[in-house]
Amino acid sequence: MKDKLLRACTLLLVFVLAGCSGPEQTVTPYQSTATIHDFMYWALEPAADVIWDSAGVIVTEEGETDLRPTTQEGWDHVRNSATLVAEAGNLLMMPGYRADELDWIEYSQGLVRTGLQAREAALAKDADALFDAGGAIYNVCRACHNKYAMSGESGESGESGESGEVSSSE
């Protein structure tokens, strides 16, 4: 009887401990699909341009032009673009895009923060907050580009000699 009880307790203990081991760790299969230059030129820059082109006022001799969206569709377009800016920051931290430096991570996290700031402004239809978020996005981009030189940054992808690789300017 003691032997059966001992076996039952041992078996119960094995099952309990097996349940406590936690889920298996899996590796997420992903791959970058463009060079860093192409990703920024084709995805990040157009999304940021939507934000920058939707905030502020242009003053000319003919008068003032308010750039804020005037329709729900316009605000939705800004919201969507701001979400792309934020998610681009996450993508830039992935292997394949990421430079192995803490500054790169900080700049990427800055894109996430400022992209979310722009999205919140768009959701609130707050043109002043959108202008501020656009400035913050610009500052993150400028700081990163000051630190990291990108070959071919000034031209379109595909021109000879453009690898799109990131290198530190220091």
C-alpha cells in the first residue's frame, strides 16, 4: 500500500512540475525585406512627410495656408502615417536593420515615442500637438542621421554605388 501511494505521489509530482516548466521558447522567423536606405526612403520618409505636410501654416504674399487636415479622412491619413512612423521605430530595432549600438536603439525608441505622440494628436484632431510631434520626429531623424551616415542617403535607391548600409559617422 505504501508503495502504491509513493508511486502515485511521485507521478503526481512529475505532472505538477512538468506543468510549471512554462511554455517552450520559439524563434520568430522574420527577415528584413529591403536595405535600410530603401526602407527609410520607401516607408519611413513618406509616412513622416504626411505628418510634416499636415502641420503648421505657410505664409506667402498671397496669404496664409493652414496645413491641418480639414476632413476625417485627412486626420485618418495622418493617424495611419503616425502609426507607420512608430512601427518603423520598432522595425529599426530588429536584426537586419539594427546597428549594434545603444544610440541606434535610443533613436529607434524615439521614433516610437514621437510617432505615438503624432498619432494621439491626430486622434484628438489637435493641430498644435501635431506640429509639436512633427518637430519631435524631425529632431529624432536629424540626430540619428548626424550620428549614422547612410551611403546613398541623398539619392534614390538603385543608383550605382548605393549599398544602403549604415555606418557610424564617428
